[in-house]
Amino acid sequence: MQDFPGNVRQLENLCHWLTVMTPSQMVEIADFRRSGAKSPLRVWQLAATGVRLWAQQAAIALQRGDERIMDTLTAQFERTLIVQALQHTNGRRIEAATLLGIGRNTLTRKIQELGLDNQGE
């Protein structure tokens, strides 16, 4: 496993950039290069794999005719980010919120909404 060479906010910004600027529905390694990112290729390959998995999950949900896909996948993504940030900061919410680029109250609200407050974070 390799660490992302930045903070969670930078990763979020990269994902947003890729979502908007990628010319096709599939994110490729070349798209990371176009983003101007200067990190090692392996990190971007891992990130591209993650993006592909989210895209596959969305495609499967669409094929099944699931509703509220955006809400479901957004909640899963937020849950993943919050859990990782809390693990990285040993449960310190203020530090996790700072890394995520959100306020402590927002983080606390999202933890409650996502049902993470009963999981020992």
C-alpha cells in the first residue's frame, strides 16, 4: 500500500478535477498526467483503480435500476473519507475535520448521519 502524496483535501480536489475534465467515462493514467499531478505513477495507478471501482459500482447500480444512486455512492465515499481521516488522526475530530477541509461541527453531523458514532470510529 502506498500513501497518497498529499492531504485528503488535495485528493478530493484531484477526484473533482478528474470528474470534470476526463474526456471519457473511464479515468485513465493519461488523465492524471493531464491534471499536472507530480506524484509517482504507482500512486496514480492505485487512484485510477479506485475511481474505476466507483464507476463500476455506479454502472451496476444503474443497470439494476437502483434509485438515489448519487446519495448512496456519495454517502459511501464520505464514510470512507471520514473513517480514514479519523484513523489517521487517532480519532481527533478537529484534526480530521481540518484534513478534510470541513468544520468540526460538519464532521460531527456527518458522523451522526452516516451512523459512524456507534462504530468506535
